[in-house]
Amino acid sequence: MVAVGAEAETSATEQVVLASASPTRRRLLEAAGVPFVVRAAAVDESEVKQSLRAEGASAFQVAEALAEMKAMRVSAQVPGCLIIGADQMLACDGDWFEKPADLAAAARQLRRLSGRTHHLETSVCVVRDGVRIWHFNDIARLTMRRFDEAFVDSYLAEAGPTVLGSVGCYQLEGLGAQLFNKVSGDFFTILGLPLLPLLDFLRVHGVIRT
């Protein structure tokens, strides 16, 4: 994991903007008592991933680049604000996974992950006025148990379309826990936002109480 930070304290009145449409990231910040607004960034993630992979970038480098790109896009629209950008990559034995387009794609994805260990490589950064002032990278390792077609069908029937919002087709805090026999890593990192180091940064900058 990597954390970087350098800047003087900022005013407690400085606005925080989440540059993400992710409902999970929004819920995490809300539950932690962080005052913020949402302004989703328009980024063609698939194109960026393809381009960076062609250049030999790692999954971590892609997650970090996308997190910063999202924050930079929004920073140009709201000067003076602290912009939070985040991204997550799922990598398994050299393969990168995307969010499934439908339940049939989710079933294929789960079959590929069954019995294997995959990595969730997550990056969060904060940008102000077009300058990245802090970032943090973390990784979680998750091993899915082996399951058969009947289980995949029943799991998707019960979980429903909500799995399409997750690159791994699961929510670990819910029914998705049944997919695993081993999980190693920070819970918030798995959810897509390394929350604790971000909260430390926001305390230093006067956004939340010390």
C-alpha cells in the first residue's frame, strides 16, 4: 500500500466533491459523517484501460490513473474544492475483469473466478485546482470457493441485477459473502474506497473533526 500527502491545512469550509457515481462510495462517506457533494466524472474507462494495457501498465497503475483522471475532470469545473477520485481493478491470473453487462455475463464471470484467488486493486486520490495533493493505493486478496452451475444460477436469481454494479458480481457485505472461503485485506478497500486513510487526510485538512 502507498500513501502520499503534502499540503498545509485547509479551511473547514472548503467543499469536498466525490467524483464518482458509485452508490457504495457515496454511502461510505455519508455513514462516516463526511460533508460532500457528488459530481460524477465523464471518463471512458474502457478506452483508458485498453490504452494503458497496451503500454504495459499494471492493474494498480490503471486504477491510480483512472482515480486521478476522474478527480482532474471534476476539479476543472469546481475550483478551490477538494475532489475525491477513486477506482478499482479486479485482476485474476493476469486477466482484468469488467463489470458484467447482464446476468448471463455475470454467470460467465463467476464461473471464471470460481476456485481462484483474485485481487482488488484500489486507488483513491484528492485533487485541488488541477493538482493531485494526496493519494493512497491498497490491495485485497479474495479466494472464491468452488461452486457448481446450480449454485451460480440460484445466487444470481436471489441477488438479482444488483450484482451488475460490481466488477466481481458480489457485495461482500451481503449475499456475496457466500462465494468466498478466504478474504485478506481491508474491508473498505474491497468496497472500493480505502476509507480510513482518506478520513485521516480529511482530518488534517479540517474537513472533519480531529
